[in-house]
Amino acid sequence: MITKTTPTTTPTPPTPETLAPPGRRPRRERRAAELAARTRRIAGRLAEFSALPAETVLHDLGSTPAGLTHREAELRRERDGANAIAQDRPARWYVQLAKACRNPFILVLAVLVAVMYGQWLQVSDTEPFDPKIVILGAMVLISVGLRFWQEYRSGAAADALRALVTTTTAVQRRAGRGRIPATVEIPMADVVAGDVVKLAAGDLVPADLRLLAAKDLMVSQAALSGESLPVAKADTRLATDRGEDTTRDPVEAGNLVLTGTSVTSGSATGVVVATGADTYLGSMAGALVGERPETSFDTGVKKVSFLLIRFMMVMVPVVFLLNGLTKGDWAEAFTFAVAVAVGLTPEMLPMVVTTNLARGAVALSRRKVVVKHLNAIQNLGAMDVLCTDKTGTLTEDRIVLDRYLDVHGRPDTEVLEHAYLNSHFQTGLRNLMDQAVIDRMHEAEEVVVDARFTLVDEIPFDFARRRMSVVLRRNDLDGPAAEHLLITKGAVEEVLDRCDRVAHAGDSVELTGALRDSVLRTAEDHGRQGMRVLAVAVRTLPADPDGTEAVRTSYGVADEAGLTLIGFLAFLDPPKRDAAEALRALADNGVAVKVVTGDGELVAARVCEQVGIDPGTPVTGAEIDALDDLELLDRARTATLFAKVNPVQKARIVRALQADGHTVGFLGDGINDAAALRDADVGISVDTAVDIAKESADIILLEKDLTVLGQGVLRGRLTFGNTIKYLKLTASSNFGNVFSVLVASAFIPFQPMLALQLLVQNLLYDISQLATPWDRMDADYLRTPRTWDARGIRRFMLVLGPTSSVFDITTFALMWYVFGADSEVHQALFQSGWFVEGLLTQTLVVHMLRTRRVPFVQSRATWPVLLMTALVMGVGLWLPFSPLAGALGLQALPLAYFPWLVATLATYCLLTQGVKRWYIRRFGEWL
């Protein structure tokens, strides 16, 4: 649902970027620039809310710390509309059906069916119903039906993957002014600007909030920023809040939480400053509604379609005029011209394409890939650049303890043991790094540790100190120990500030300035390698400090002093074991991988190196903002890593690569990926992605695995290869036939082939091509990205079409001079001879042209193709001798014809192989 909400306050927005005049930019770029300017404007407004004191924010919003009254909330709901983000509604079935009909060849066939039906109506009193109308109509219905059903079914499967999400949130409302506020659960759609929202662990943030109070608040912003770890928000108190102006990025502001994020720990109260389309997420959602951008598949099909239609528009009138002028029968000339039009139209193309794509979709579904849009399969095969996020694709999307080091950077198990004690005995909510420490210890060691220590007290984590401590008592055999052990774990700077000694060679030494600098360098070195570093320190305290034998049980922040630093913990999101191999396979198959992430450049560069990608010089989001489109195109051409980028910048990167002539895939799962997913030629997401990302994607992976994606690329190329194979073979063959018809019409006093014979020949050839989707492609063909090339198809037609016409003309001479079919009395013999030769050469040449190698020796077609071509050739030989011969205007051929036919076929194969070799040397390509 598309809604619009108007905020109660309107702080002065930053001046939006000046846009080029409408006539000087393509519509897509203008729309993208307008949406980018809107996102920047909303980000600036949120930054102003962040900078204002909390009391001023409440005043500007017409709210109070106690929240709105029910009546105020209702009025704002009526005025602003629902708190909902714009999104595309699934198309109704009849709209999907209409889109399935929107294909140039289907439209051409529909016109031809209408013309042929109109012709029959004129003679329906004397002539039986024309079966050609049924044949062509069936082709149209089958092609449309297959495409509609596959896309409708895939859309339903994608909808079934939609994750269940919490739909209510806790807000503070009052029955009236002066009444005591109460916390109530309301649907997220009913949240309005000025509402005071209560957040706790596990809650989704329902709107953009300015925090009024927060305690130990950790928020997962991965969907917006790509940051894999939860982010700490500032501890906030209404009475002392004066705002913060350290950043203009609302995602990084410590006192803002945004729609699309979620609370992992802690609690908070915030006032709603923006809802629906006016949220930071809502500003991006405008890019996700309306008609999708045209992909390379759409552009390629359109160019090829109109190329063939132009050929038809030239050749058909020429055939009509030539036959009318030379034969004098204009009605028969028109019928023959319509048959030529059908012959020139690759009428099975929609069906072959749809069957190819449907087979690809079924094959991919077995590999846990859901194809939402069929055309995406061919775009996957054409893809030569894959932009991917880092988290969960190259990495495992989990935090592990990679190293435990002493103060000099050497591995030290004592540091791991103390870190484990700290994480194990804390009673609060463990974060991901605590769990990673615990996971590193073996179960047997855990049992021993539990037996040796007892928890005395803990000093919980808070965001001002950025550390937490536990106090433990050793369980000695002869009773409680006389000392307590305090273990502190936290941010390096904050822990180091509380230390006066460091562990060294089994002892401790004073922490001097030089030693402090050395220790910090050790931590910073690991930070530059993309690791999150924590410090571990200890202190031994007397159990009865007063000497009264009263054991101490309470400790506080003041006790976190005089600590001894023992070492560091280094955490990372580890690369997937198969990521490097999958990336090598993609590179071997001509797909360049570029990492586009919201994470920092140091972390991202480290991951790139671990999976075999040379990060080069990373390009940051701040740098991208300073580049115009041409400068960004130039940087995108050579850069491998784009770090700290926002959603608008991700989409700009995709468009820059497309402008450079690439077919671009984008793999992402966050809200921040949705615009780029939609703009890419093929958007790829995963079933665990946020809903908006799945809606924007063309393909959904049930496993976030680059290996599966690599298999999809090869399947896409196989699908494209079989499609282009049919198109080139059919187009060249049809063009050759029509070229032969033109030659024959100019010199032969009768029709070289009846319209019905031409249609039957065309139908039989098309039937032989129904097996094309089941054919294989040579391995070397699959190694390179493939795109539609109208010029290549035209060149193929103009070279290979006349090659077949050479043997049509020799057959004309054979029938005219050798078998005496040189008058209208013998035209049935002439037509039968050309019908058989034309059909057999058309069908046999499939095997010659389907591969750049030597057919049957170096490359053999699959059994379905072999059987189908053999069957059609057999039918072609049988028809002149069959009971149907009279109805088709054919007659039995003399036995002396067949040695000539064999010689013609053998010579044709040799010439075609020779032309193929010359063509490959001359143009460097084949299919």
C-alpha cells in the first residue's frame, strides 16, 4: 500500500542536489536522482532531530513524555494516513496473462492468424476450414500459457517465502489530558508522529524514533547498513539530553533508531519523528514501486524481434509483387505472401524461449533456487558482473573468536580461559561475542571451569564504560579461597584506561607510556585486519578486606581500577569455506565479482583477501557522493570493493556498470539492497531476506551460496544457448528459403511451392525444433557470458541463408533439366522435389550449425534432438508417397531422384562446414 504521511515538524532541510533539465537525462536517471535527493533531504531532517534536545523535539512534534491522547492519535492517523511503506502489489492473474502476450512474435502470429481467418471467411461457403489457422493459433496459446503459468506459479512460491513479522508495537497513550498514560499494543500501521514508543529486546522498530531514554540498547541495523554486528545506541536520559550533532548520517546517530531495524538487547523509549513514506526507509521505497527497469534481456529481445520484423516487411511485399506480376493471380500471390510471412516468422520462438526458461526454472528449483521472473534465467547467463554484499555471502554471517593473544600479539590460552570465565558467569543477556567465546571452549573444559569457580558478583555492561566485569571465587579443596578474582572484558581504550600493569613472561610489569603505545599498536594492527578487538584484564582482591572474616559479596565500578592487562580477543565474521572456490568458478566463467557493502573498508578488504579477491583501492560512499555519473562509471570499471555505501549509492554503482555495457547481477538481502536489486539486470536474494528485498528480486536462493549461483549462471547460459541456436538456425533457414522463392519466382512460370506446402514444410521443421530446449551446449560456449546480439543474428542470416539457397537452386535445375519438370503440367513433381530437399537440408543442417565443432564427431546432439530430426526427415520423405500427397499437391518422386538427394545433402554438409570455419575465423564467434 502506498501511503503518505506528513510530519508535524519541518526542520529546514539541506538544499537538494540540482537536477539536470528533464529533456537531458533519461527518465530512469531522472527518477533515481529525484529519489536520491529525497533520501538526502529526509536524512538531513532526521539529523536535525538528532541534534535538537529531546524536550525541543517533543515540543516541535506537539507531544509530551507521556505520549499522545487517543483522540490526538486518531486525528493524526486520519491526516497522515497509515504508517506503511510503499510497495508493489502483486499483479492480478489477468494482468500477468496480458503481459505474457506482450511479445512481438506472438503479436505477429496473432495478426497472421487473423488475416488467414479473414481469408477463409471469404470462401467459407465453398472451402473447408483451414487447418493452418488452428496450427498457428495453438502455437500462440501454448507459448502464452507456458509463460503465464510459470510466472504465476513462481510468484506464488515467492509469496509463500514471505517471513512472518511482528505487526504490533507498544506505545504510550492517554485517555485524555491530565490522565495517567498507559502502555498499549497497537498495529504498527496505526503509529503516528508524536507517539511515544517503548522498545525491548526482540522488538522491530515501527517508525523513525528519536530516543528519549535508553539503557544498554543494542540495535541490529544490518538490513539498513550492512553492518553485521549490532550497534550500540547512546544511553539517554530525557532530563539531560541536549542532542548530538556528530554525524549527518541518521543510521550512525546514537540517539536515532530507524524503521527496518530491530532491538537485540536493552530497552528504550523514543518519540516517533517520521512514519510511512517520510521515514528513511520510506524514502528509498519509492524506487521499488512502478514498472521495473528494462533489463538486457528485454533490450536484446526487442532488437532481435524488430530486426526480423523489418526483414519480413521488406521480403513479403517483394514476394507478393513479384508473384502477382509474373503469374497474374493476385489472390494466389497474396496467399503465398502470407505463407512466406509465416515462413519468415520464427513462430516457435516464444514457445522455444518459454520452454527453455521453464526447463531452466525447474532445474534451478531442484538446486533450491526460486525463479520469480522467467527472463531472469537468461539474464543470469548473460551476467558478466556480480555485485554482492559481504555478510552471509562471502562470510558465514556469524561472529567467531578467531584469536586470543597476549599483549605482544602471541597466542595465549590463559587469555581465552579468563575471557570464558567472564562470558560464562555473567547473568545478563549475552551478546554475539560472549557466545563466540563460549563456543570456542570445549565441553570438558567448561565442566572443569564450573567446578573450580563460583560467581560472587558482576558489574554489568553499560555503554558509557563499554566494559563488563565478573568477580569469582576459587573453589579450593580446603574451603573458599581468601581472594576474589575480578575479570574485566571490553573495548580496548576503556579497559586500558583502568590498567596500571600488564602481564609479561608469567609476571606483571608496570604499564609505561611506551608499553601502552606498543599494546595499542598490537590491538590496532588486528583492527586493520578487519577484526573486532576486545581487551581482557584481571585484578586479585581480598575476600575479607576488613579482616573481620566477613566475606565481601558486593562490587562496583570503583573496583575496576588497578587492573592488569593480560591480552586481547580478536573476533571476525569468518569467510565461508567454499567462497574462494565458488568465486574462482565464477571468474573462470567470465563473471567478475565486486563487493558492495555497508561495512567499513578495512573489514571488507580483509574478507576480500581471505576469499581470493584483490580489493585494490576501496571506494567509499563518501567518495561516490563526490563523483558525477561519468566519474563513477570510470571508477566502477576498475574498482573491486565499494565500502560504507548507502542504498542510493548501491543503485548508482549498478547503473554505472550497466552504462559501461555490463549485464549486472546484484546479490543482497537487506532493505539497503532493495533499490539495487530492482535496478540490476538480475536481482538475487535469499529466503531469509527482508520482505522488501525479496519483492525486489528476480531470483530467490533458498541457500545463500555462491556455488548454487554459479550453477545458475551455467544453466542460464545453456538456456540462452539453446534459444539463440533455434533463432539463428531458423532465421537463416527461413531467409534462405525466401531467397530461393524470390529466385524461383523470377524465372519459373509456376509457383515453386504451394502456400500449403510451404506452411507444412515450415510446420515440420518447427516440430523438429521442439527438442531444442533439451539439447546441450559445448563446454567452451558456457564459459563466457552471452547476450542478445541483433547484428550477429543479421550477419548469420545473410551468410548462412544464401548458403542453403545454393542447393535449392541446384535442386531447381535438377528438377527442370534432369527430370523434365519444366511446365505447369509437371509442377507437382517440381514442388515435391524441392519440398523434400528443402525440408531435409533445413532439418539436417541443425546438426551442422548447433556447434562450432565437427558435428557427430566432436559434438553430438542429445537423443531427443537426434530422434526428432530423424522422425521429421522420415515424415518428409514419406509425404510424397502417402495418401496425403494429393491433398498437399505432392506426387511420388522417381527413385533416380534419391541418389541426387544424397549427393546434395552430403555436399551441403561439406560446404556448410567450410563456411562455418571461415565465419568463425572471420568474425571470431559462432552461436
